[in-house]
Amino acid sequence: MIDEKFFKEQLSALKGHIDTRMDGLEKRMDGIGKRMDDVEKRGESIDKFLQKVFVEVEAIRSDMRLIAEGHVMLGEKFGRFESEYILRSS
């Protein structure tokens, strides 16, 4: 049986992981915005800019995949906790 304290600790850790990924995602989006500003200021070639953006987009996709996996794990853990809690309560 999963005890409530363990579940809360796991939930907190998972939320922390998701929050960290979201922060990383926001930083990457800010990075793209800054690069767009840099393109205008420095006249950087479009090809170089697109290569950098592609790298950032791939990193964002990876972060989103990890966030989605975290949400799935969270749902699974909550479902198990909920079923164990219901079994204990009855």
C-alpha cells in the first residue's frame, strides 16, 4: 500500500520536476525572442538563425515530451493512490 506521506513526497518531487522543465521552456522561448532581436541588430544570416531556432525548437519539443510524461506519471501515481485510499477506506 502507498502511504499518504510517500505519495505527497512523490507528488511534490514530480511537480518540482515539471516546474523545472516549464522554467527551462520559458528560458528557451526567451532565447528565441532574443535571437530574433539579434538578427535584426546584427544582420545575422537567415540560415544561421534558422539553424539556431531549429536547435531550440527540438529542445522545446524534448521538454514538452518530458512534461507530458511527467503528467502521465502524476496521473498514474494519483490513480494508484486513489484506489489504495478507497480500498483502505472501505
